[in-house]
Amino acid sequence: MNISAANEKPELLIIDDDPLITDTLDYVLGKDYSVRVAASRTQVKSLLRQMDSPPELALIDLGLPPAPHRPDEGFHLIGELLAASPSMKIIVLSGQADESNARYARTLGAMEFVAKPCEPEVLRSLLAKAREISVAEQSAVEVKSGLIGNGAAITLLHQQISQYAGSIFPVLVEGASGSGKELVANSLHQQSPRSDKPFLALNCAAISPTLVEPTLFGYSKGAFTGASNARSGYFEDARDGTLFLDEIGELPLELQAKLLRVLENGEFQRVGETQTRLSNARVLAATNRDLRTEVKEGRFRADLYHRLSVFTVQVPALRDMGLDKLLLLDHFGGFYAKQSGVKPFTLDPVATKLWLDYNFPGNVRELRNIVIRLCTKYPERAVTADQLITELDWDDPASTEPAASQNGAADSDSSLSIDAARKHLQSQQNVHLDQLLKDLERSYVEAALEITHGNLSKAARLLGMHRTTLYSRMQGYEQVPRDET
């Protein structure tokens, strides 16, 4: 979103299902912000579709319909808002103020977590700080770079970008949420002969499936209700430049065939027209899904996948970047300290080891938000391990391999597992291993949740994985319990 003009109020999205709270916040904050209000994730999606661009700031509750007594909807909403606008600053204001909920909200990308009730002046101060950071980030190109480092993983990434930038063929950028896929796409554009041409980005997960086609290809006047004028789409507007399609795995199947046609011969039609138009835009695509699995399960076209993945770039997860975590710490720490007019904080030796051992499940986005909070809390000071641990989504920092103590038991059961597998294979005509493993995983997850009475942290420890990993896998099961501590 562009920096608001001096005479315009920055837009603030407030999501809470209590009308008394939203009315009060609207009244208190409406003098400084252009407030939009929603009571659920569904309403948020509808509201975002009506806006030209997402708001800069969001103030959200975790407990939202249809499960207001659990944090699930709020957690999902954080991810959806950041998918729509990675630069959005999110502050969670919630009565579900368990420390585990606060840590996980920050891991997902929330800038800060505030427990209800909260004094209006505290919210004003936090929003003002978030707004200052947002403006500073928009005006300073260097802070947007997540491609910092000299380790093997980031060196390979730079080499691939340099190698593929000059090509006319698509590039598929793969990587976890928050790892910097759009930055890679932008680097591919900037290092290409098209760098002086438009670079347009569209998040396929952030708009309604019914609006994807007119958004990509444009539409004629009267093509559908509300189409009062003809309008060009992204492929026309990108012209001879670059079109970046983020979260390409969310593209509806019926649209995938039309995208394939553009990739093959440049031809497309506006919605409501029969005239064929041509586009010379280079397409870059990104996903945090495994598209090979999506193809096997019939949710993504094999021919489109092969067309998009002429070149593939894997953005490394922060957990694999070793000492580069310290370079990113220095980079963002220096920027945000300068923006706040203070000297950067440092980490004492124990905190430094903790920083290097932490996996950063939220990747660079999580690291950046941690740095922002540390800059605010401990300017010009040496942060201790005890101070740092409160900012990390880590239940047991003493061990990064919680399942290690169980390896012996697993080894002792291996002969039994092989015997069971042999009998199963001999008794079945066909065994679909992928589905079998998914069913087995879900059974173990549900059993762990039953044993721990729905406690997500304890279930994760029982299964030998991080709570964030368990939560991510469970999103596909359509049930995420509240993590009681």
C-alpha cells in the first residue's frame, strides 16, 4: 500500500465479534485512523475485496465466530491478512491471553500481542509505532531485502537468481510462508532486461475465486453485475514486464487452463469478450504448497505445473541459514534502531546461542518482528537469554530434538513395523502409500490430543515435533484445539 497522503488517515482494520468493543475502538481511534470493522474471517474477506488495497494496520481478536472461545479463527486470520498484504502490521487484542497463544500469534506474523482489557492510550501508542515502522519500511528499499547472507543456502539462491533472471521462461519460487518469496521474484525482475518495465504482484489466495479471472484478464463493460466500465487485467497492465503470481496453488482448476494458454502462446480474452489479446509478460509464480503432491491429488494441473517449473528456486527456511541469522539480526536491528533514534541492542553470549539454535518457524517475517520488539524494549542494552526466550515460540529451548530420547524405542519396534507392513502388503491388492501415511499421521495426532486432553504443546512433545509444525499439519484436518497451558 502506498504511503497515505498527508491529509489522509491511515486505514485500520478492526476485527472483533463484540460490537461494544468495535464501537468503542472506532470512536476512540477514529480521529486518527480510517477505521473498517469486521466481526469474522468471512466478513474480513468480503471487506478486503471491496477495498482497492489492504489496510496498513489491523487490530484483531483471536476468538472469532464460529469458535469464539478458541484462538483458531484468529490464527487463521493472521495468515490470511499477511497473505493479502505481507507488509501489514497486525496487533492482536485478545482475552485469550495465554502466553502460548501470544507466542504463536507472533510466530505467525503478528507484530504485538495485547491482553484485554487494554487502556486506549496503550493501543494508540502501539498503533502509532506500527504506523511509523510501516512508513519507514515503505520509504527504505534496503529493509525489504531478505536475501542477506553468505552461507551456502543463500549463496545458491543468489546464483540461481542470476542464472534465471535473463530468461523469458517462468520461474517457480518455492518456500515456506514468511521466507521471502516475493523478494526473490522482485530480484529476478530487477536483474532481468525487463527491469525498467512494470512488476505486478497478485496473491491468488487473497481474492475471491470468482474474481480471479477478471482480475488477471480484465473484463468488458456489462460482463457481470457491477462491471459498469471495461477494465484491463494484470496481464495487460504488466505489458512487457513481469507478473508475479503468489500462492499459485490456490488458483481454481478452471482458471488453470486459461493461465496455461497464456503461458504457451500469450493469448487470453477479457471476461465478456471474444477478441483475443496478447501478453508478453513474463510469469513468476510462488507457493508454499508441494505442487507435486497437489498434482497427484488432482488439485493442480500437471501440464501447468511443468510449464511453470521450467526453472525452480527453493527459498531456504531460516532454520537452515546458520550464522546468517546473525547477519539478519544486525541488518534489521540497525535499521529499526536508526528509525527509532536509538543505538541497536546486542545479545549476550547465551542469548546469541539461543538465537542460533532457534528454528524461526515464521522465517524472516518472524525474525523481523522479534527485532522490532527487542529494539523497543531493550535499546542500547545487551539482551539476556531470559529476556529473549519470552519473544520466541519455543516450549523447551533446552532441546531442539524433543524426540531424540525416543529413538531407542523406535528402533526396538522396527522389526515389528516391518513384519506388520509385510503382512499388510501381502493381504492387499493395491496399497496407496501416500494416503496410508496421511491416515496414520492423523490417527497418531488425534490419539496424542486425546491423551493430552487437547493440549497442543503437550501433544507436540509427545509426537516429537515443534508445536508450530503440529499446528500447520493440523490445519488440513480442519480442527485445531485451543492450547491450554
